[in-house]
Amino acid sequence: MLKIMKICYNLLSLIIQISIFQIRNSFNMINDKLVEIVANLARLGITKDEKKKYTKQISEIFKYFEELKLIDLSNIEPASQITGLKNVTRPDEVHLIFSDNKVLGQAPEAEGEEVKIAGVMKGKK
């Protein structure tokens, strides 16, 4: 099942990169050679039997796409989300967790209002 999913994913990716005109014509052009090319792109070793099986399955998937294209969606509004919820996140609020003095007091070494650390680069102090 994973092999067919990888082949379908790669095949769809390949088809998306082709122009719209070619996509309309490519649904009828699924053949063993195309499945072999996509399998090689996905680095999948497939047998002759698998190639025939996947060619048939992918062709059936694309036939179903053709059926979906026949559905009249002219009265359907595009939906970016369906819950109707708007801005369900809380507002950002600044909370002081530790005082500067408490943080600086726990540092191994401080200089003014800054924590002093060991040099990161060689030769630097």
C-alpha cells in the first residue's frame, strides 16, 4: 500500500508541474512506462506485476478525478474554514516571571545588568 501511495504522490507532483492543458490530456495516458518512470523517481523497485497493478489502480484514480470534474460547483462558496469561529487566540500579555535582580543573582558572574559568560571564540575573554 505504501508503494502505491508513493507512486501516486510522485505522479501527482509530476502532473502538477505540467501545464493545465497537458494535465487534461495526461489522465488518459497513464501507462506502464509512466508508472516505471515515477517509481524510479521515488527510488522504488517494482516488479512487472506491480507495474501493471499500479497502472490500473492509478488509471482508476484519475478516472474518478474526471468524474469529480463533472460536479457543478458554481453555487458553492469557497470555504477557508467551516467552524465560523473568529480569532479564538488569546491576546498577548507581558508577565514578569522573575525580577532582574533575581536572575542576575543566580548568574555565576554579572556585570552591571548583564550576565557575564565565558568566551565562546578562542582567545576571547
